[in-house]
Amino acid sequence: MRTVKVRLREADLRREMETMREWLDSNGVELRKFDCEHHGPVRILSIEFRVDAEADAFARRFDLSFTTY
């Protein structure tokens, strides 16, 4: 299992989450866990994947490789 952290501005949250959801659905990815933390105008998403390769592909697609754990 691998977790990807995504930092988003609140103003971008809905649009970015829709784009991520479309990618997850089109690639048949089922998440293990999803959390959202609030830090003022910023949201930190913690997305836990069941399969490491799916986490890596997601991070590459959204240019998030530096936040993969």
C-alpha cells in the first residue's frame, strides 16, 4: 500500500477532485482510504492506494511524485 499526499487550495478543490475521480474511475482504481485535512485555505488529501503501481501512476499523472510515501 502507498499513500499519496495532495496539497490543494480550497478554491481548486472541487475541480481537481473531479479530475482525479475521473482518472481513478477510467483506470479502475479503488482506493483503500481517503482523508482530507483542513489547514486554512489549503486542503491536504491523503489518498491510500491498494496497489503501489496505481499510486505511482496517479502521482505521475498529477505531477505529485514528490509526495508519494
